[in-house]
Amino acid sequence: MIAGYMDKKPVIEITGLTKSFGSHQVLNGFNMKLYESETLVIMGKSGSGKSIMIKCLIGLETHDSGTITIMNKNLDKVNEDEMMDLRTEVGFLFQGSALYDSMTVRENLEFPLRRHTKKFGNIEDATSLVMEVLKSVGLEQAIDLMPEELSGGMKRRIALARTLILRPKIILYDEPTTGLDPITSKEIVLLMKSIQQEYKTSSIVITHDVDCARFIADRMILLVDGINYAEGTFSELFSSEDPKVKAFFKS
Amino acid sequence: MGVEGFIRSGLKDFLIEVAELSIFAGRFFKEAFRRPFEFKEFLRQCYNMGNRSLLLVGVTGFIIGLVFTLQSRPKMMELGASAWIPSMVGISIIREIGPIITALICAGRIGSGIGAELGSMRVTEQIDAMEVSGTNPFKYLVVTRILATTLMIPLLVLMSDAIALAGSFMIENIKGDVSFRLYFENVNSSLTFGDFLPSTIKTFLFGFAIGLVGCFKGYYCKHGTAGVGVAANSAVVEASMLLFVLDFVAVLLTDIFYDL
């Protein structure tokens, strides 16, 4: 364990996670812990199982074996309603933003809010909440635009705002900078950092972007052949003499 | 693969599809009666489906009424049975032509729309996004659409039947100088409740089938954007096939019931 994490509680714990599609074994006993207010970056080559792992974590894919515990709840033992409640605590930023294209930005943001009356009550006018998260991502002026009127970077910001509106304790980012130009990528990474500081969230970031990882990671895991092959801070991994780790950073 | 292998694999695929569709239908019934109910989305879907199909269904119904009367008129006159035209057209349209033609048009118009819409939401991860935000996408997207088609198709059929009869009357009025009152008295006197009830009940089944197949194809859409086209296309083809099967079963049951 890396120094400094001994006194922190894990908010997510994965033990021995396996997942296969037919004869193709994608995850092969993956283990991971995410601690409070930590940003964990998971890197690995395409097809190494990063996206499948994060989808298992949020219940979009079922795992074959192993355990996933989120905020002390074992995913195998929660019922449908508990899973729905748990999902309000775990935000997910999709690679393609996944904004609802038939709704305006305001409706996109209000949509999850209005479905969680248990957590937020019956909200008559959600404008102040919507404006608050739009301000966090710097896009207050986009409130009445349709997703088709937004650029790639703006879509990513609005998707992040939609994630934030449920006040999650954990945010999962799936390739947050993929498909964006270097300047917009940097803006998104800065935004992720500021959100982490403002909302005190714990985050898992799946990325190929070494610059993003360097800037944002408190800790990193290198995923190779479905297992956590190497673990440490960015500088520890970046200066590693292990041939597979070296090869990854060289590529 | 030989012919036998081809048939085996085709039969297996067909049975798998039927089983999956049945499970999907089962999930619909399970979710439809569970809270929370998405009334707003249901009403929005009803409005979209009804309003956007109104013109197409109306024009088609009117032309069917016109053409049917024009085509049958010479033969009926030859047989000296022109007075029976309103009854014949009325029974044919109410019992069979109105429901099946309107349902087929709606399978093309509404079924493909649902397949494409849900398919594109699936491949752009919008359905996954709903799920991870703690919303039940099946309830919000599928239940509301199936309920909306089940309610709106019978209403569209009723409208189409009325417009088809109006079209038929127009020809009778122009060619045979039949008055409005005489035409519709003839239609009414030949129609019984027994003609009207089974054909109305089967339109609810048609609506359910169109919504079910469209949602099933879109909700489980695969293979990216190409899959969206396949979902929309197969939604129309399979819904149309299912409509004919349902129609046959409905007519058979009605026939058995009348024999009793």
C-alpha cells in the first residue's frame, strides 16, 4: 500500500474480478481499492479490460466472479432499488458524453434530478440547481441549447454537469479526453481537478492520455491482460524499469 | 452447411427470437404495474404517435374507401346488387381492411421510428446513461411506448375506418347519387356489435405488437450505427409478420365464437 492511504477508508473495493466473453478472458482476477477523495487513474492498452472493469463496477456488465464493494455494499447482494440508490452516489462520465439528444441542456440536467425524489424531494423549480452545476463547468449560457448545437468539449462539460447534479461521492471517468483536441483536453483535465477539489469526490479515471494521468493521478494502476500489473504514483510507474511498464509509456 | 443444417439454424434463431421477445413482453407486464409511473412521457408518446400519423393514416383510409368502392362498383352493378355496396364496404372496412391496413402503415411509420430512436439511443450509450443515473430506462422508454401504441393504434383505426367510409360515400354520391343518410343507414343496418367488437379488440393487440417489436429491436440494437438501420428495418418486417399472425388468430377465434 502506498504511504498516506493507511488511515483512509476505501470507498470501492474490487477483489478477484473476472469477466470473459466466450473463450476470451478479459478480466483475470483484477483487484483494486479506491480511497476517499482520491483520484485513481487506470491505464492500459486497448482491449486490456479497462472499460469492461468500469462497466462491471457500475452494473452495466455482469462479472463472472469476484466481489465489488461500493461504500460497504456488495453489488452481488444489493436489490434493484438499492442499486438505483447506489447509482446516485456514483457518477459516470461516458466517453461519448451520452447526452439525451432529444432534450435541451436544462432537460438533460433536470432528468436525473426529478427521478430521485427520495434524495432531493419534489423539486418544483430546478433552475438554481441546474445553474449551479453549469457554473461549475463554465457553461451557464448553454442552458437552453440542444446537444447538437454543442462542440465535443462542451458536450463533455455538460455530461460532467449532469453527473454532478446528483451530488455523487464517486465519479468514474471513461476516457474523458478521447476525441478532443489538446487544448480542450487540457481544459477538461483542469475541470476534473477543480471539481474533485470543490466537491471532494473520489474518482477513477480510465485513460490513454499520459499527460492527463500525470496531472490528475494520486495513484495509478497499469492493467495488463486483465490484471493489475503495476501500481504506484505516476512518477513511480513512469520511472519503472519493468519492461512491460516501460513499453507502455514508450508507446 | 447443407439444407438440413440451414433449416436447423434458421429454426433455432427463430425460436431464440421468440423466446427473447416473450421474456421482453414479460418484463413489460412486470414493469408496467410498478411505480413510479411515467405519465408525462406516456402522454408525450401518445401525442407524437397520434399526431404524426394522423395525416398518413387519414389519407390512406380515404383512398382505400375511394378505390375499394370504385373497383367493386361495376361488378356489383352487373349483378344488380349496387344497393349492397355500402353494406359490403362497411363490413369489409370495419372488420378487416381498416384495422390491418392502418396497423401495417403504423408498423412502418411508428414501429420503425421506435426501433431507430431506441437503437440510436443504445449505440450512443444514452440508455446506459439513464441506467447509471438511477433511472429505469425500460420503464421510461419501453413501457411508455408500448402503452402509447396499444392505446393510439385503435384510435387511429377508428379514425381511418370513418374516413374510408367517407371516401366510399363520396364515390357512391358522385356515381350513384346516393344521399349521405341513405348510405350510412345502409352501413349501420348491416353492421352489428359483433362486427365491431372483435375488430376493435384486435387493434389493441396490433398496437401492442407494433410497440413491443419496435422497442425490442431498438432496445437490444447492436453493431453501432449500421445496427440502427437493421433495428428499424427488422422492426417493420417482424411487426408486419406478427400482425398477420395475430389477425389470423383473431379471425379464427371470432369464427369459432360465432359458431358456438
